[in-house]
Amino acid sequence: MVYNVGVLISGSGSNLKAIIDSDINVKFVVSNNHNAGGLCIAKKANIPVYSWESLSKLESEVSKLILKYNTDLLILAGFMRLLSSNFIQSVPKLSIINIHPSLLPAFKGANAIEQALKYKVKYTGVTIHYVDEGMDSGLIIDQATVKLDESETISSLQKRLQKIEHKLYPSTIKRILDSRK
């Protein structure tokens, strides 16, 4: 069975590329940033792209796209806005997922990598979770852990975490979709 997903992005699209490269059926990509690099990735893959800076307009249009493309799952891949309660409640429960560069519930929100380094934690990682009305507070689906090196920098840790994200996110998406058969 083929499932349809939509992806929301704000930036470079590295997780989007990993999702596309994993043969997940991405039907559309939406960004709140007209200059997001991920929009070019989607265009190269012949995936329709849309962009609205206004969150209320974006949510309204995404609701229409979900219906138009018969979307089974909405994937946040570096989408740096908090979706409204109205939008989240308007879609089926457990139909939006997000990836975050920390072991939630630690270091929610932006700058999670910097926070992990500031607090000198021994371990951090990546969390995939369902989206609810809170900030990175939804039900955890999967996590992967990495041990920090003493010489770790924001850049080096970000690169290590992205390697994990690019494997874990597509495999988790496939597992979620396969469980819906």
C-alpha cells in the first residue's frame, strides 16, 4: 500500500532529502520561509512546493493540501514554528510528527544542541515525537542516543546528530505508515 505524506520545513531540507531518498511518497512540501533550501530539493524531485510566511495562512492552506493529496501523515522536518491548537485539533490524532535534536523531554525548543553543550551532559540524541499543542511535548515515538566528546562543538555535534536523524526519521516514518496497513 502506498501512503502519502506532506512535509513542512523552514530551512535547508537535509531531513527532507533523507525522506525523499528513502522512497517515502512525499506529495507536497510547505515552508514558512520562501528562501528555504529544502524547497529546491523538493522541486528537483518534482514535488509540489508551497510557501506562506503567515502561520494562519500556512495552516489554512496545509489543511486544504492534506485533503487534496489524501495525506496520511504530516511530517515536520526542521519546521521552526509552533502549530496552533486549532490546526492540531483539526487533523486526526497522531497524524503529525516532528524530529528534535535532543533526548526529550530535555532541551525543548530552539538551541537544543547549544543547551546540551552548555549543561555539559554526557549524552544527548535525537527524538521523534507526535506533535501536540505544546513545545516538543508530544508522545515520544523513538529516540537515539549519542555520547558527547569533551572536544564537542555545536558544529560537530550537529553533524553527528544529523547523520542519526537522516537514518532514524525515514525508518520511523516507514514503521508508522506500515503499522497503519
